[in-house]
Amino acid sequence: MSTQTHPRAATPTWVAGCVDDFVTHPERERDRSEHTIRAYAGDVRACLSRCASDGSRALGEITLHQLRDWLGTLAAGGAARATLSRRSAAVRTFFARARRTGRVETDPALRLASPKRQRTLPEVLSRESATSVLDIAAVAADDDDPIHLRNRAVLELLYATGIRVSELTGLDVDDADRSRRVVRVLGKGRKERVVPYGVPADEALGEWLERGRPRVVTDSSGPALFPGRRGRRVDPRQVREVVHALPAHVPDAPDVGPHGLRHSAATHLLEGGADLRMVRELLGHSSPATTQIYTHVSLDRLRRSYEQAHPRA
């Protein structure tokens, strides 16, 4: 007799039905990406399964105490604050919809507190290090290899605009308006925004479009602005590998990926006198609190400079 177990097979029917409804219901959260919905579905399944093991036989039997106990168990097991925050958000979203659609009479997650996410200062390149990284990319592109031309354009555009790596890999050729030096970006929640970029990024983009892209484009490329050597649209993993490789050649530069370039762009904009609201708009942040962290980065650098320079610091 086989002793093999299948965790999903043990999921109660009512739990599976609730999760399936959450994923497929027409009232999808419009500001949630497919990736977020999938992650939320996994969190909800884990929560409901735990409640079922505690004796709940239907959605309406779940209590706030059970939800708090579930989160407490996760916290005791070492779950990070960010993980706990996401899982509590998933459960609150699930039960809020269940209440709206009549699946439950009261929302047990209404008072479910979300642990505050611990915001750490992002690691960023200095202006000098950023310039050195981009110079290295430019030198590498001098050999006229189409991938080196692409990599230079990718780096210049990431730093010039501060866009996310997923936003960059989703760009099509028509999304770049070189006459106005702006790119049209589809961000989180499928919200569109227009982001400007500077002359160096435009030069790198122009060389890629004129001398690089035509040599790698295939029928499978479609309208992708940045296809790879085999013609398919470049994916975020490939971009991360490119970005991580270059700072290693710059003395004292931290190992930053695409998100590090995004942090660097935001920090340098604020240090140069840009308005916080403008930076928020460029980055596509839905919450002002998300952009606020960059002021801490700038203040941290200001304090270090002050302590080094002022005789009575």
C-alpha cells in the first residue's frame, strides 16, 4: 500500500471552491496583477486550509481569532514582515470580496492587523559609480555586437527613467517616442504613464534600433523593443544578469540589479532638487509613502557629508 501523500488532495472541497472563485470571479481586483492574484490565491488557500484543520466547515464559520492565530503561527515560524504583510492583505482582500458578494454575512478579516513592513534603505550607486557603469557598457558596445548595443541601451534607459525591469522588458518599439524622448510604460495594475529620458539614453537607444535590433529580430520578436540574440523578447532574468555583472568592474560600487538602478535614479533626482511628487509620478508609485523612502536615502548621505565636513558635527 502506497504511503505517498498529496497535500492538494487533502484540501477540503469548500476551500478549493472558495479559492477558485477568488481567482475566476468577474469582480477581479483591477489594480492587481496576475502575479499578485496567483500569490494571493496561494495565501488564501493556506489560510482556509488551516481554518478547516481547526474545525471550520464553511467560510462563514471562520473567526478573527483563527485568522490572527494563523498569522501568529507564521510569525513564530520565522516568516518575514513582508511575507506576513502580503498574506494578511490577501486574506483581507478575499474576505472583503466574500462580504460584497454575499458569501459571508460579516467580514472576520475587517480588524485583521497587518504587521508594518520594515523599510530598509535601498543600496544605490553614487553618481560617479553610475557614470562608470554606463561608461563600461558604452565601451563594451564599441565592438558593434548587437547584444552589447542592446545592453547599453537597457542600462541607459533603466537609469534614465527609473522604470521597473518588468516595465522595460514589456516595452514595444512604438512605446519609445524619440522625437520627444519619452517612453510609454505599462506599470502595476496596468496603469499607463509616460516617462522622459535624456540624451545619452536616446543615443544608446538610437544605435540599438539602427545597428543592433535589425540583426537579431525574427518573426518571434513581434514588436518587442528589446529582443534577445535568438529573437524572442528579453526576459527580466536576462536583464538582471546584465545589470549585476557591470558594477563588479567599478571599485567600491555595490552590487545592484535593475531595482538598484531604479533606486539610484530616484535618489539622484532628489539630490538634484527634483520634487518628491514628480519623482513619485515618474516611478509610478500609487502611495506617497513608497516614494518617501528615497528622502531617507538622500538625508542619510547628507548626514554623512555633514559629519565629515563640519568641525562640530
